[in-house]
Amino acid sequence: MSFIRKNSNARILIKESGMMAFKLLKLIKNPLKIINLIKLEYLEFRCNTNKRIDSQTKIYKELGLQRDKSIKHLNVILKQLGLNKYDEDYGMYSEHLIIFAGIALEKKNIDSVLEIGTYDAISTTILSALFENSKIYTIDLKNNDPIYKQTYSREDSEIRNRFNIARDKIIASRNNIEFIQMNSLAIMQTTLRKKKFDLIWIDGAHGYPFVCSDIMNSIALAHQSTIIMCDDIWESVDKSDQIYKSIASWETLNCLKYAELIDLYFFLKRVGKIHLNNKKFIAYFKLKDLSTI
């Protein structure tokens, strides 16, 4: 015992061994977690993070974008806005922000942007800064809409009010954002139907019938060069719902691709190892030229 007291390395080793044993006991009590960890390691072995980044980078290149350059530009904008540096494990940050930055760098004809699904307006304000000479139209449900009140932890009225105030403050800080509160299903019944947008970001409800309608309405609001992007694409799910988790966008977009109506690309939403058991994609697509048919 006296040797252990005098030897700090031994004390550290014993402490670490105890912590490891504690973690192992927790895992043994949760066999599903063990299975998920094994699956995670297997998926990482098959295609490690560097390979996933390389694959992602190739898609950027095919679209005339540069991923590394886009990340640098995004971080400049985030700093200007007083937001955290890009890290896919921080909050709602994901690959869509890098793609936006890449488009802002390489595409000079983005004059009007439509965002379906404002949420907390963080993505909205980033869009407004990346495309500072563009008009950003962002759509979300009215504050008193039952779906709005019952989703994304907004059931409590005080929490919901604080959320609304924070969102509205962010929107008011930018002079090129127009916030429209309505159900996106009705978008073609408004004056927006007369517009053709250069960039459309679909991030509303992710299940049937909402996202299918948002995709088809976005196509109606697009011109030949419009870039349309869609968030949270699930290839498969254990259980579907209308708001968060569904294969609706995957099926809809692939049907459009099969019909040769769109050119479609899928980016991993997040490339890190820890996201492999919860793999989602971001879609990037444009209309095919059907004028010769």
C-alpha cells in the first residue's frame, strides 16, 4: 500500500482500471448498446472517416464546388455572425452549411432563396449572410398551429414563447430575410407561386405527405438552373412518422430520378464515425432539361 501511495503512475492505473471496469459493467447491462458499438466498429472498418470525406469531396468536385475551401468560407461567415466555428457535432450544424458556402463561392446567380422550415432561424441567418445580396424567403408554421406547438419540444407555452422571441430576434437582425408563417402545403396558393427561386432548401416536416408536397412544390418554383436541397434523407427507418423520421423524401426523390426528371446527388449529413448508426443524407438536385422532348 505504501508503494501505491508513493507511485502516482500506479494510482492512475488503478483509477483507470476501475473506470474501465465500471464502463464494462454498464455495457453488460445494456446488450443493445454492445451490438450498436460492434456495428459501429464494423461500419468504420468497411469505410473509415477519411474515405467518407474523400467520397464526399468527390461529389463537391463533380458539382463544381470545393469542400475544404467551402469550410473555410463558412467559418469566416460564422465568425462574422458570432456563431461557433463549424463542427458537425455542434447543435444543428451539418454538411448542408458547407454546401451552402460552396454554392455562395462558386455560383454567382443566386438572387432569391426559399427555405421551407425556419425552426430557430440559425440556418436562415447563415443563408442571409452567405447570400447577402439575395432575398431570403423562409416559411414556417404559425405560432398557434397545433403541429407547431406539439413538435420540437415546444409543448410548454413558456418555452415556446422564449423560442419564438429568440427566433424573431435573429430574423430581425438581418435585412434580407422575409419570414412567412403558413403551412407550406399552401405555398402554391400564395403570391410565391409567381416566383422562380435560384436556391431552395427543404427542411420542414420529413414524412408523408408533407415532404412529398414540399419537393413537388419546390420543383414548380424552380427554373432550369435552380439548386434544390433537402435535409434529413433516411434510406431506411425502423418506424416512420410524419415529422421527424421517414423514407418519404428518399422514395420521392428516387422516383423523380428514375423518371429522368432530376439529376440527384446524396451527401452524407455528417461524416463522423459516431453518426454511422444514425446515417442520414442531404439531397442536392436540379431539373433535367426536358425542352427537347
